[in-house]
Amino acid sequence: MLNSFAQKINSYNRRLDLRIDIPNVRVMNPFRDEEGVLGIADRFYNKYYNDKNKRHLILGINPGRFGAGLTGVPFTDPNRLVEKCGIPYNKPLVTELSSIFVYEMIDAFGGVIPFYKSFFVHSICPLGLTYLQPNGKEVNYNYYDSKPLLDSLVPSMADHIQSLINIGGYTDTCYCLGTGKNKIVFEGINEKHQFFKEIIFLEHPRYIMQYKRKEMEQYIRRYLEAFEKVIL
């Protein structure tokens, strides 16, 4: 029987799968495709989630190539995995913009131990997506970038959100990262399934780092103020 939060999420990672049939769009499943990722994620969750406590969910869009696509830990690139989380990584220490913001915010919160004791970070779409361009370059792709893709994924995303709740997510308040298309989709899913009583929407870290980097401290304060609602 799976009792701890860590046991539940580690088991869930082993079952994660997405089947799509959209031209030039590929599902990234690092737990199956990347050697060592299951072990990395296991160590992370065993270190920070080895208890039976519930957490409030923070849900992004879908995992990126240089964050969870390499480490199996949402919004955590190899650099932050090693430097901030103390988890070994024996491949190149790649950096992801979103991860920079998230861990600056976590530092401002008080560090990884209190943050991960209170929150469980994941994404609305459980696995990352890439698009193969005509020039052969593979780039990050969002689940809502194609309507046929979105329509095909909505049932799986709803099942995924329910799974995160079953693992140990509170249903009173949830945080969504993304105030544009991600917000619209999430609101629609929640309206249908009534997962959460309240969803608080925050600007996505990638948007902040790409377009508002000079205002990063302001956005960090906005995050912390939003989190006060559930940790006071």
C-alpha cells in the first residue's frame, strides 16, 4: 500500500503516458525515454515529500524540455536540481528560464524545505510536448497551440488533475501559472469537474523572465502575497 506523498507521486510517474496523433508533435516522457530520470525524481520526492501531508497544487502549462524534461521535477532544471535541491545530476547542467524565476521565488519564500512542505508543483498537461519544425529543429510546444491537440488532451488533463488531488492535493485553493490561454482552459476544466473551490492565477514564470525580467522582484512579491492565503 502506498502511504506517503512521495510513494504516491513516484508510482504515478511510472504510470504516466499520453497518446496523441498530431503531425510533427511529440510527447516527451522523460520517465521512459531518459536514462536515470526516474531515479532523480524518486530522490527528489523522497527527500521533500516523505510524509503523509497534503499540499496546495501549483499547476503550470506543460513540462519544458530543459526543466522537467531532463529532471522529471516540474520547473526544476539540472542547475537548480543540484544547487538548490541537493540532488546529484551527472549530465550537463542545463538552465531553463522558468526554473530561474521559480527558485528565486522559492528562496524568497524561505527555501526549498518550507516551500515543498506547503506546495506541490506540476502542470495541467502532465507531460511535455515538442514540435518538429520544417528545418528539423525541435522546439517546445504548448498543449493549446493546436485546437485538435487541445481537444484530444482535455480528457487526459482532467484525469491528471484528479490524480494529483488523489496523491495529496488540497481542493480549497489551487494556483495556476498562466493568465492567458492556460487560464481559459483550466477554468473550463474546473467548471465542468468542480475540482477546486478557488483558482488563483499568476503570471507564468517564462513570460516574466522573457518579457518582464526587470520587474522580477515585483512578480516574486505577487507570488508570495498569493501564497499567504493558504499558509497563514
